[in-house]
Amino acid sequence: MEKEDLKVVNRGLEDEMELRGFRLCRWKLVLVCCGGFCTGGFLFLLLYWMPEWCVKATCTRTTVRDAEVALLRSTDEFKRWFRAKVRIMLAPGKNPYDTLNSQTASPQANDHAHNMTDSTHNKISRSVESQQVQIRYFTLHSTKYFWNDTIQNFEVLKGLEDLNISCSSVHSKHSAGLNKNQQEYRRFFFGLNEIDVKVPSLFKLLIKEVLNPFYIFQLFSVVLWCTDEYYYYAMAIVVMSFISIATSLYTIKKQYVMLHDMVATHSTVRVTVCRGESETEEALSTDLVPGDVIVIPSNGTIMPCDAVLICGTCIVNESMLTGESVPVTKTDLPNPERDKKGSDGDQIYSTEEHKRHTLFCGTNVIQTRYYTGEMVKAVVVRTGFSTAKGQLIRSILYPKPTDFKLYRDAYLFLLCLVAVASVVFIYSLVMKILNQEPVKEIIVKSLDIITITVPPALPAAMTAGIVYAQRRLRKVGIFSISPQRINICGQLNLVCFDKTGTLTEDGLDMWGIQRVEDSRFQHSEERADDKSLVTSRFVSCMATCHSLTKIEGQLSGDPLDLKMFEATGWILVEATEEETAHHDRIELTYVKPPNQLLPPPVISPEQDMELSELYELSASYMIGIVRQFSFSSALQRMSVVVRQIGERRMDAYLKGAPEVVASLCKKESVPEDFAEVLEDYTKQGFRVIALAHRRLESKLTFHKVQNINRDQIEKNMDFLGLIVMQNKLKTETPGVLDDLRRANIRTVMVTGDNMLTAISVARDCSMIQPLDLVIIADAVPPKDGQAAKINWHYADKPSKHSNKPTKLEEVEIILEDGHSVDESRSQEQYHFAMSGKSFAVIIEHFQDLLQKLVLHGTVFARMAPDQKTQLVETLESVDYFVGMCGDGANDCGALKRAHAGISLSELEASVASPFTSTTPSITCVPNLIREGRAALITSFCVFKFMALYSIIQCLSVALLYSIGSNLGDFQFLFIDMAIILLIVFTTEGGD
């Protein structure tokens, strides 16, 4: 029955748990109550500490469907137990996405729907009481799990994504919004749209803190000492405990208040909700449910939920989630039904796949771009704790426990001390009985020996080292939200670094350009703002192919785009609402060179008469950006469709990773030595961007372009050339990495940049030594019936081919247990490098090789954010203590997963990182490791010292018992306070 009844919730996710059902048993409850009273409440405490024992002691096993109590166990390495009470609510239906008649949902009931308590049915009008159905659910870690009869299991309702809706159905079925009754019905299941971080009262925190096993033992010791008239020592321990509890309460309360304030800021705003095609109404954001359609105001707002844009464009600051304060352009979700010819098929909507069209909760919409006569609209996808911000807050509220060998060994040693105390206790008991002492004296003195052997001041003494280390870290600008991890920092033996903004300077500098004419590279040029180039396709591409926007008169956007645009010397002009009206729904952004760079205007035969007059009047060479296909990290490119004022036909410009751009160009337009030139630049550490152009067909109109698929545009391009940008190393980078190398701490680079560029930077900063070999692992997925395979290449030994792209020299590598790549070479003499694509193939098809590869993997390029997290997990699985240092941009997952995540960003995303440096410099890494080692060795020495002194004192007292004597109260006080604690705290406090 147990196997049949075992369910798994959140399968495949980080919080996957096994679920068992139980029903309360009255006779077991009576027995437990009797046992609790007989043991003076100790049994109640034991069941409070052990949820599994509590449920099994008071309940009987039943099916999960009929359960009154849910017992859950995490499937991770910690195997933690949780219990939750299964509740029942009455609702008009079982599926929140069902369409109900107007009579079905009762507003009276829905006013309290978010409470979801047993009393809900009392609020439902009698007229519809017969229609109510019972829905079973339980709440755990701010997440509600509802029973689903179809899958016979509890599940989490996240939002519209539960329906697996397609992009076209978002537009066709969900763009009109919900009526009032539908909204209220859905609120039964999703509750209020709020991330409610409750700040516990001091009384609740006090009770929870006092019920800690350590303080219970101290309470037992104090009562025992008072019985034996050791008042002074007892009072000293009481004072110490009071200070410890007060400090702990203050810290915990402060953290809760900070988190609550961070979440509460702008959490409740007034929003405009669409009711049907034309009707709108004002409402509080807390009333929103998945399926609502909201209007994004033109002056911006803080997003109260996750929503997908269905109409209009938004400029968004996502620093709260990504740590990157660069504004991002969000466009409306593509609708395949609008242009079936250009569609590659209807995709299932996913917040991850379509994040360029999704506005996330907590992000700041700076401004909107709207079509004339229409509002910028978005469909609410997720609310409350299901949102991106909600999940971040949940990870902070309910973190995984810190698995650290020192703490595990400390508990084991405490058990050894308890065993020693038990032996001495029995010895003392026997001695007292043989000496025929009074019963009270026998019990008190024998129990006293336990309090001597297991010192109550031990945890306080061990924590003091961490407190001192935290104070010293604060002096050098490093702040911690998880002080217990300072000890773990002392164990770090591998540190992963992001590249851009961490090892190298944040911004990029223009080094030069290399144009292509007649399929041949021209000589490299330093400046792009030369008069001879101003009307060239190359400069036009640089001026138009970007996602820049003007915010309060200032150009804002991606730093790379900004540098590229500034190098042209052109000017960006955004259309006003009146100008937008001329294009009927199409809003254009214009770019133009300054007049002093322009040649005299020449009218071509292709130009309209009316437009040519406009051209002459403006005396300007203006290009309007008609459509923008945003940069995608998965596609590694972006493109725009533009139209020069006065021209009938439109042009497409493309920029992106050189290899990707070259693959989309006509072969005859790509120079034969393209691969050699590219490799030459990347090996020198330059960041290289390729540009391409295509003249579009005259039949493509403004409106057709708005509905066309990007794949129809990004093909048969003409290769224009390369932009070469320089990303300089930070001055402190080589010195810090050299310090880590001399301390035998391995360093690894994890970046989203080009492979050869990353290898070059790794060599420049001495992460890879000059004489070391770099071997690229190029994994190829299965294709056309062929199995997946790994090709091995030396990165530094390219073999030249006159008419073919540069091909790296292949090398045969055998990875077997107990054998290295080349047994004649030491382990430090070679490094593996791989891309994100290869990493994904290796994880899927070569799991047995993965751990061997990461043991010598030094450069991981083109890595997606989730792949960075997977890499950290893999390194931890081969017993590395992993530190992760990043600037917060796309590193959040890895920063949270690592043993010690160090964020170089002070933005809100750093809340998820255990450590934050106020100075964006990797010098914080050796500082943190030094303090970690100091705190760790101090904790270890204090533990040994305290344990040794307690055993010595225990044996001394046992010997004194044998002659009918004992230490006096002041002697105990002097030993424990004047000698022991004084030595412990002064030893730890040295700066």
C-alpha cells in the first residue's frame, strides 16, 4: 500500500518532493497527550523537532486522495521532512479555467476566496450552495497544492501556462480579458495577487527561537543548577542566553523587515483592466488573476504580475531580476495567424522561450510605445508567488540548508560527548548510591555531570568567530545575508568567474572596423564616422541595427549598441504621436547623420516626388526603422527592417555572432579568408560583431513587414564586414588570479562570449599559463541516424587551408578511469574548453564523461544562465567547494547554487546572493576566502578547545565525586567565565 500511495509533486523541479497521505487517529492523539504530560512536555518537543515522527505518532496511513495530513520529504540530498494540513474549500467548479455562467460565482463568497479556509462555504449564497464542489488543497512554503482528479495527485496552479496555450490562442482567446464573475471565480484558486512576506511578531520568533534544542538544554541546565544552589553560574548562563536570543531575534526580525519592505514597495498599484473589447475599469493590482488583460500606462509602472504583451512595445528595466540595469525592449507576442505564409508553426507560449515579449513582476516599465488609437495591452500570465519575483522571494524565505562537513562532524562529536557523559553519569550514580547519599543529591549531582560534559556555551563560542569575520568583511565592503556560509568560504578550492564586467571592464571600446567589398576584406579602419563612409551600407547598418531608445532625452540601451552607434556619429530621433499617425499604426524611430557629414542630396529615379520634396526640405539622409527583431541569445543575432526616406523599397540589416551571420549570407559574398581573419581577431581577445545587408522585395509593404517572420528576412544576406571591439582586462584581474593559483585554488571562466575570445582572455589573465595546451571539446548531437560524438581540437594549432574555413587540428583523446589525456603530461599542462551547445550535448549523451571533463575544464563559452547553474552543480558533484563571482547579469542561478556566491552588483538581485561586494572588483574573492579560512580555523580550534576542557572538567568532577567532594559555585564560575570564555572571545577577536 505504501508504494501505491507514494506520490511525487513538482516532479523534475528543484523542489521535487515525495508525498504520503495520513488521517488523524484519536486513540494515538490521546496516547501522545498522556506521554507528553508524563515526560513533562519533552515528548511534545521531540515531535515538534521531528515532523515525520509527529505525523506517524498521531495519524494512520491512508490514500493521498483522502488525506487529512500531508507528509512530504524532499528528494534532494538533504531529505527534509515537512507536514501540511489538508484543507477543503467550496468553489463553483473544479477547474479555474472553466467558463462559468454569471449566476455561478458569488461575489459575496469571492470577497474572502483568498483565505481559502473551511469557513468559506458560510460566505456563499444559499441560491448556489447546491452547485458548490469540494476542493482539497494544502499550503507549503507559500505555495498552494490542489488535488487533481485527472492525474490523481496534488498539483500547483501556476497560471495560464498550465493550459499549454499557443501564441495564436493568446491573441484569439485571451486578448479580450475576463468579466467580473470569471475573475472572481479564478481568485478562488489563485488568491490575491500579492507576495505576502509576513513579518512574524517578536513573540512568535521568541517561541520558535527558545524551542531550539540548544536553548532547551540550557533551560534544563539552569533549572538543575538552581536546584543545586549554583545561582551565580546559572544567572551568568541566563544572561548569556538572553543576549544571544536578543541578538538573534534582532537579526532575524531585521532581515524579515528588509525583505518585506523590498517586496511591499510598489506591490499594490492601481491598474486599468480590460472587460471585453472596449470596456475598461480601474482596479487594484491585488485583484488581478491569470487571464486578465491590463493596460500598461504610457508613463510606465512597476509590474505587479507576470504578463505577456499582445499590443505595443515597452522599454523595461529588469535589474530586479537580472542585476543588469540596461533597459530592455519588449515587443508584442508574435501572432502566427496574422501571417500564415511567413509562419513556421504555432509555438506553445512559455515565459522562458518568449521572455522578449513578457513583462516580469517587479520590473520597471520605463515607457511604452503605442499605436495611434490603441493602448499597450498585456495578458496576465502568473500572479503572486508564482511570478518570477515571487519565486525569487520564495528562494530567500525558504533556502536549502547549508551542507557543511564541519557542522556534520560537530554534531557527531557532540553525540560522542553525550556518550561519554552517559558513562560518567552511570559511574556517578553508582558512586552516590554506594556512598548512601540522599535521593535528591544522587539525582541532581548525576544529572549535573551531563551539563559539564556537554558545555552549554559551545554554540555561542563557535558563532563568535563568524561574527568577528563578518565585522572584518564589512570593513572591506563585503556584506553577507548568510553569515554561516563564511566558514564554508574557508573550504573553497574552485572559483568560477563571469568574464564581461567581472574579469574584464564592463564597457567595450571600438578598436576598428573591417569592411568587405567585392567579397574581399579591405584594410582595417579605425573610424566609422568618416565622410567617405557616411552613406555606405556598413555605416547604415551600424546606425540602425540596435535596440537603443531615448529616455528623458538620453540614449539608453545595451552598452555594445551604444558604443557602436556613437562610433557612427549619427543622431537618433524618435517619432511623436502625430508623426506616428501618418504611418497608420506603425511607429518609426529615425536615425540620421549630422548635416556636416552629408554630401549634397541627389534624387534617384526610384524616389517618390512627394518624398523627394520632403528629403530636400529636411536636407537630411534619414533612415526609418520599420521593424525590429530583438537580439536573441539563442539565435545570437538581431535584425531590423528599415526604409530610407524617399525610397520605395526597404532594406534589412543584420548583426550578430560572425559564424551565425556568415551562415545566413550568400556564400559568394563571404570572403574566402573569413575564418582566418576572424580567428586572428578572437585569438587576440577582441570581441567581433559581423554585419550583413539585404535589399527587400518591392512588394513588401509597411504592414506586411509587421507580420512577417524573422526567418523570412534573415536569409540570402550580403556580408558587409566586421566590427572589432576591445574588452580590456581589469587592472587587478591578473594579480588576483595569480594569488588564487598560488593558493592551489582552481579558477574557471564561465561566459556567454565567443570561445576563442574567452580562451584569449584566459591566457591574458594567466588563468591558462603560456605553455599550457587548450583542447576544445566540440560535441555534436545525433543527426541523420548517426550517434552523438565529440570532436577534439587543439585551440592553438590551427592548420591553414587556402579555400576552406580554418579547421582546428584534430587530436584523439581517450578518457578512461585512472588515465589522463596524455600520461606524459602533468595535469596542469592542458585545459578543456567547450561551448554551451557542446555542454548541453555532453550532459544529455555523455553523462559518464561529464565529471571527467569538468575536472580539467577551464573555459566554458556561450553558456546560457541555466547552463551556468548546471556547471556549478556538476563541479559540486565531484567534491569541489565552489565559489561563483559574477556581476549579477544572468548569474543569479549560479550565485544561489554555489557554496559561496559573490555578487559584484548592489542591485536588488544581490538579495539572492549570499555575499555582495560594494566595489565591483574581484579583489573581494581572496579577501572572502582569507576571512573564511580564519573563521573556519577559529571555529575548529574553539570546538577542540571547548570539547577538551569539558572532558577534563567532567573527569575532574567524577574523581571528586569518588571522594565525596565537588567544585564550588565560584570555582565553576571562575573556570567557565573568567578562563574559558575570556580566552575564547579574545582569541577570536583579533583583527
